[in-house]
Amino acid sequence: MHPTNITLTQFIIESQRRYPQATGEFSGLLNVIATACKVIASAAGKGALAGVLGSAEQVNVQGETQKNLDVISNEILVRATEWGGHLAALASEEMEDIYAVPDNYPCGKYLLLFDPLDGSSNIDANISVGTIFSVLRSPDPTAPPCLEHFLQTGVEQVCAGYALYGPATMIVLTTGQGTHGFTLDRDVGEFILTHPAMQVPAATQEFAINTSNTRFWEPPVKRYIDECLAGGGGSRGKDYNMRWIASLVAEAHRILTRGGVFLYPRDSKDPDKPGRLRLLYEANPIGFIIEQAGGACSTGRGRVLEVAPAALHQRVPLIFGSREEVEHIELLYRAHDDGTDEPYRSPLFHERGFFSEPA
């Protein structure tokens, strides 16, 4: 066991004691989420041995082909959390509508949103995947739950977290009092506090972006990546490394542990979509986690946690990580939008920059 010997359950209960009015309902909810994540970790860890790999040969509400483990993980989380009396309703990236707690179970005061298996396109290649979750208070626990109850800004989250299913299984979460990481000790079946008070380094020399979308990016993103690729001889005066895992949880965890910046910006590949990642299931919880660790999270044009949701499956651009980099990217967006970007251009931004279109 880790030298701290502090389990997730102990951590949750000790945190609860700071609030004399607490009923234990929230602590109970976090414990059942942790149990569900252990079950998903077990299924993911067995892979082909448990028959969880491959396509489920069906699509979700997003129009995406589901993997078998997408469906299994969603079912695990629904069944684990619906019965305990903690929730009024839940919503999943894999389900079209909200799911009210069945009448045969007690109704609680919290709402749960989750992406049951982030990065599932990687599962067949045995690359790290994860679960992302967000907890909100129901604005009216006495009323039947409805869509509008879920349409809260990210600043109203009670808790956000993710589970990472990699070489080690971890849960990283925040309740607004810093970001803390817990590693599953498989010998005793408990999550142990191994990464207290995680902090994103303010500066970085590492970025993550899918460069196959280069031709669709907005000018501020092209300029930023050109700056990075220019290295020590460019306007930023330092060399950068690039990473891209295509698993939001894995990207966020890398940034939490060693810094970096992640960009999934708005682009013109599908003009009908204002972004690629889901505000309620991905951007808000990751944003809360990163901000509580001293990082920043933006759409490029504003703080993600202040975006007012209008739909359950709304998408947004997402840029997060080391504060200095995110603030610089926001500067490039502002300069572009107000037409004063010339002072911020590197020489590479002119006709034949790295990502410029040929004349």
C-alpha cells in the first residue's frame, strides 16, 4: 500500500466532515462511481479474454459506431448508480435522453453525467482509455427530472473526475478543493491517494493536436502551431514536442503529471458543428479538474466553464493545459478577431509558413 495509506473512501469521508450539514449522500455517490470504475477496469483489463473488444455494430446518439465496451461500460455505470438514492437522474454520452431514476428506487438530489468509455477507438489497440464523470445538484429535487435541470454551466459542478484504465487504474477527481489522484491497489481492491494536490506546470514545451485537420483550422490555431514548430529560432524561443493519443482522459492525465497543452479547436471540417468534444460530458469535467490543478481551460474565445449549455449533447472547442500556453492561444484568437494580429505574427505566418497554403 502507498505510504499515505489514505483510501478514496477515507478521503471522501474526511472531506465530508468539513461540512457539518452533509448527509453522506454525496460521499455515497462517489463510492458507487468508484466501484463501477473498478468493474469497468476489470472488463477492460481482460480485453479479448472477456469478449469485450470489437464493434457492437450499432451507433450511439452522436452517430458514432459503438464498441462493445462502450455499451458494457454504460450499462455498468447506470446499474451501479441508479439504485442508491443519491441521484434524481443521469445522462450519458451514449444515450439520447436523460435517464430518470426508476420509481422503485429512492430519488436523490444529484445529477450525474458521464462518458462511460472515453477513447474507445483505442481499446482494440490496447491503448489507455477512461471514464469521465460530472456531478451537479438538481435545481429542484422535488420535481420530476427534466433536460433543463442538466443545462448548468461548468462552474456549477459539485464534482468532476475521470478514471484512467492504463498500466495502472486511477481515479482523478476534484470537489473544488484541488485535484487529487488515487491509484487502484489491486491486492486490496482499494483506491489509494497517490497524487495529492496535483498541479499543472504553468509553462510547457509540449502540445497535443490532431495535425491531420490542419487544413480545416482557424488562423489563430495555425499561427500557434507554426510558432511551436519554429522551435528555438521562432517567436516563442523554445523547442516543442508533439503528442497525440486520441484519448481525452490519457491526454488530460499526461498534462496533469508533466504539463502540456491540448487543442481540439473548432474547425471547418464540419461547419455545422461548433466543436468536436461534448460540453457536459467531456469539456466541463476536464475543465474543472484542470483549473483546480492550476491550469486553464478555454474554447479559445472564453472560459469553458462559463459556456451556457443549450443542449444535452452540445459540442464545443476545447483547449486546456499549462496556463501560459492557453493564455497565449487566447491572445492569438483575440488578435485575430479584432484584426490586430499583425504584432503577434511570427515571420512564418506570412505566405509560406509551415501550414500556409501554397501560392
